[in-house]
Amino acid sequence: MSTNNSPISAPGPAVTFQEVSREQEGQRLDNFLLSRLKGVPKSRIYRIIRKGEVRVNKKREKPEYKLKSGDLVRIPPVRIAAPKEQIPPSQALQKLLNESVLYQDEQILVLNKPAGLPVHAGTGVKTGLIEALRYMYPELGSLELVHRLDKGTSGCLLLAKNARSLKLLSAQFKASETRKVYHALVQGIWPGNLTRIDAPLLRQQEKNGERYVEVSQEGKAACTLFSVLEELPEATLVEASPLTGRTHQIRVHTRLANCPIIGDEKYSEEEARQTFARRGIKRLCLHAASLAFVHPETGEALTVSAPREKQFDAALKVLRQAGD
């Protein structure tokens, strides 16, 4: 009997056994196999589990079985499709990401995500942040996003380096046990007495496939706390603390207050965006300033802060000068 901690190569004539490590504990059996049999369709994964070709400690288990440290998984030989050619991230992007590390240890990685970089590859985008990091650090085979930031948003982004940390951190986000603080430059003067917005949000699907969110009683509960950091002649720098984690939550709630975020291509008016663009403000002025959570290994309460990007502070400078 032998153990092998690397992905299975295909086609392979022999059965492989892999012992579950402490870091992999809690991962579902189907996800465990998907991460090791890259290129194999999910339907094939479920079929080999259902037929009993996959065994855990010599017994059949269901796809949703939660693995335990020390479990021995029997993985049958499976023909794997040739992997798609990976496009290496540019040297400039690799340098930027290396310089964006705010905190890391053996369990987690926190980055100051650059504005304009999507967290995932997608339609028309061949390399996202997670793909670039996996290319840069191939030894981190289990690197996963714990949460997401919109493409235009900069700031604190948390990633897990193993399945156990991912599970524990994801549970914190799901239970709203983390604290997220954002800085946003919004159009106009923020209402002085508006410190909390409770408005349910419903995700819609645009014709081009992009996500769009509306306030709707049919949606999920969403709550954001607001405070004014600085009043400007034609804008306001606000602090936003979402108590829930809905898609585009801060962007939609600021629009509901008639103070949409400057540079927001979805939730602000085209004319206003063009006016700010002519003054050099083109980015979405939303920044994840800090993130507080409990470390998955030590149980220590951590707060990581991200400095604002130069473009954000440049926009702030331009708006301050409007009253001069």
C-alpha cells in the first residue's frame, strides 16, 4: 500500500491510494476527487463513486461524505483529458501581486487586490487573480478564494491555502462573523442622519450574462452601516460596513441613498461618469479597507488593513480641490 499526495496522471494502469491530511479534513469526497482528477467531468466523478470504484477505508461512501484526517481513499485509474494550455501572467502582474501581499502564513494569504483585476478568469478574461497566483505558486495546489471582490474594487482579499482553512473561514463568512470595512467615494452629500440601510437585494441576469442587483422584497435580507469620513464640495468619502454579504450590496445601497459610488458602471448615471472621467476619475471608487476574522489554525482574532491605491487617493485629491 502506498500514498501519493500529487494529482493522478492519466491514463494510469494502477489504482492509487491517498491518505487524507489534516489540512484536507472536512472536504467532501467529490470535491477531493475533482481537485485530483483534473479534467475529468463531474458526471464521471459521481459515476465512479456510485459504482464503488472509489473507496474510503475500503468502504463505499457517498459524494457528500466529509473526509477525516487519516482516511485512506482508493482512487481508480481514470483517463484525464489533456489540460488546457495555461497562459502565464505577465511579469508586471506577477510583480504587482507579490507587492500586494498584506499577510500570509502556512494557512492563509491576504492580498490588497488591485482595482481592475477580476478574481477569476471568465468570458474575455484569460487570467484572473486566482489563476495568476496558482501559476506563481504551483506548490499551493489547494489555494482557493474564501470570498470575492468585484473587478473594480480594490483592497483586502482573503485566500485559504488548504481545504480545512477554506472550510472554517467560509463558515465565518456565511455566519456573518467577519467584519468588513470599505471606503467609498460617493456622488453628492451623504444624508447626515443615514447610518444604516436595510434593503433586501435580488440578483437579476442581464442579457449579456452579467450580474445586476435590485432592491426587492423578494430578495435576500441585506444591511449596511454607514458613517461619513469626509465631506467634499460635490462628493462624500464614506465608510461602509456590510453586515451581510450580498452581491453588489454597498453599490446598490449607496444608489438607494441617491449617492451612487463614483465610477460605478452599473449603478450610476452615464452622464455623471463621463463628467468625473474628464477629470481623471475613471475607476470604481470602492476599497475594502480592512477585514477582521478568526485565524483558522490558531483561533486568534486578526484584523488586516489595506492602504488605498494611488488612483483612489488621486481621485480624492481632485474632489478636494473642487472647492478651492
